[in-house]
Amino acid sequence: MIVYVDIDGVICTVEGEDYENAIPIWVNISKINKLYNEGHTIYYSTGRGSVTKIDWYDMTQLQLKSWGCKYHKLIVGRPHYDLIIDDRAKRIEEL
């Protein structure tokens, strides 16, 4: 499977746009790493910078590395939204 994983609110907590001080959620990172270890393709995707146009790629990449996140690709700057509705969506609690 190819699995897209949001960052903020899924594998870390963050206050507003204070991304530099995001706090990892270790249990959720472990769940995603397990999917990676099982052979799934992991894409981390975030809306960081979508509204402000600030480039958060390098800092986000460093965070993922320091948190031990296993993944194949990082996508920064996807469209901003408040709700996603998708027939293939799953909450982290369901893994």
C-alpha cells in the first residue's frame, strides 16, 4: 500500500504554527514505522506553509529524522483545508 500520513495532529502536537516546538507522539510514530517495516510506502504530507508560503521543508525533514520516522517521501505545502472526506481515510487510532 501507499500510505499518506499527515504530520501535525497525527505524529506530533503543535500549538498554532509553532512547528519548531512540535512534540512527537511516539506511539503514533511507532504505528507508522510498523507499516514501513511491513513493506508499505510511506509519504508524509503536511500543509505547513500552505497559507504563509514559508518553506518548512528542511526543518520538517530534520524533525522526522530526529524522531526516527521511517518514510519514502516528504510532501510540504499541500492545499490548506479544514476537513478531508475520503473513502479510504483512516484515523491513527484505527491502526
